Amino acid sequence: MESQGKMTFLEHFGILRASLIKIVLVMVILFIPAFYYRELLMELALIPITDSLPVNSKIIFTKPAEGLSSNVRISFLTSFILTFPLIIYEIWAFIKPALYKNERKSSAIVIVIGTLLFFIGAFLCYKFVAPVTFNILINEYSSGSITALPNVSDTLGFLSSIILSFGIIFEYPLIIYILSKFGVTSSKFLASKRKYSILISTVISAVLTPTTDVFSMLFMLVPLVLFYEIGILVSYLAYKER
């Protein structure tokens, strides 16, 4: 940590405010082309559910402004995902002054790894978890007298929530690395709480994958448990570097 005067609360707040403004501006700028290509983005976003729809079924909207709001939502979600590398950078830049000079050299690695983890988690959910989940929710509970006509707003809301959840869950090792660098946690502490982490991971998986299918739940539970174990190793290595 560099020998410099401590920053005041207002100075910290000013840096945080500047970071938030930068993130919002980039999201607004990216929103414009995303909205222009909204039809393509909507088609791509709905692939996990359209492949599961019964014959003669389609995704609908029932309110006059719902079509517009759904296109705005998918455009905003796209701009948020594309802005995520900047969000990671701004978070790292905010805490970087508290690190030693040699630790700051890992900034680029942290940003790249954080971005990759988020996109890997989001992609795995989009490609594997979401289709299985939609297939069960739509086809398992449909019958000759009940036909699925999914609402586009509810569909996008459900899809975006599980995709973002998976992306954020995949950030766990990076979060543990940062916390370990600051001495907030340690590998010994994490290892001692392993049984509680499995219980909490099971509850989180059950809540975020609201289906009766155990495979959909395992798609989220396995990464949570695996990343907790990876987090213990990451914490150990980060603590050794201090």
C-alpha cells in the first residue's frame, strides 16, 4: 500500500460517483444500437423457450405497451451485459488504492478473469439450463385442455434473472480472491464452514431454479459447490501472496 494521506469520505464518494456516471453513460450509449437490433436480439433471447413450445403455440403480449417495454428490456439487458467488463474494472479501480503496488499489476488479469467467468456462467445458463427449465415448465404441465401461450414480459424477466444469477455466481472465486487480499476471509475459515455452504447452496439452487426437476437444480448446485471449493484454494493462494 502506497504511503499517501488517507482519502476522506467525500473523496471516496466522489470516485464512486464518477464510476457510476461512467457506467451509466456507457450503458446508455450501448443501449442505442441494441435497441436498433432489438428484433434480432429478441429472437436470440427467446431461443431457449421457442424450441420447447408446443405446436401452434407462440409467445404473446396482452397489453398495448408490453411489446415496447419488452424490447426496451432486452436492449437494456444487452447493454448491461456488454458493460459488465467496465463494471468489473471500476470496482477494481475503486479498491486498487488500498493494495500494494506489486498487487496492482494483476489488474488486467482480474478484469479478464472476471469478465470470462461472468460470460461463461451466462452462456452455460442460456445454452443448457434455460432450455431444460423451459421444457419442463411448459411441456410437463401442459395437456390437451391446457395450452402454453407464454407472456413475453414474464418470459424475459424469468430468463434474465436466471442468466444474470449464473453469471454472478461464476464470479464467486474472484470475489473470494479480493476478500482474501483484504484479509476479510481465509481458506481456513471457508473450509470450516463447508457444510453450511452446501446447505445454503442447495437452498439458493432451489429458489433460483423453480422447477420440480432435479437436473435443473443440479445445474446450479454443482457450480456453487465447486466454486466454493475453488474459492478455498483461491483464498489460500491469495493469503500467501500478502
